[in-house]
Amino acid sequence: MPKKKNFPLRLDPELYAILERWAQDEFRSVNGHIEYLLREAAKKAGRWKEKPRPSRGEKE
């Protein structure tokens, strides 16, 4: 798996609290949930192209 890009993100405390509860409901970390939401938005906007998954037994 490629390394993930780290960067600081400043959020309104109220928004963070909402994301924290939402992430808990989805059994994700806040970071993982933000990444999920951004990926889904990129897909919806037609900007995310799914990479083909390797067949079973193949290395990624």
C-alpha cells in the first residue's frame, strides 16, 4: 500500500464533534471517516477512478 499523505487540517470544533459521533456510528476513526467522505464525494463528482483490484493470488 502506498504511503498516505499527512497534512494539518483545522476544523470548527462543532463540525469535529459531529464527525466524531458520525465516525463512531460507522465504526471508523475520525480520520478514516473524513477520508471515506472525501473519497465518496470525489466519486460522485466523477473525479475518482477505481483502480482494478488484483485477482486472488496476485500480489498488489
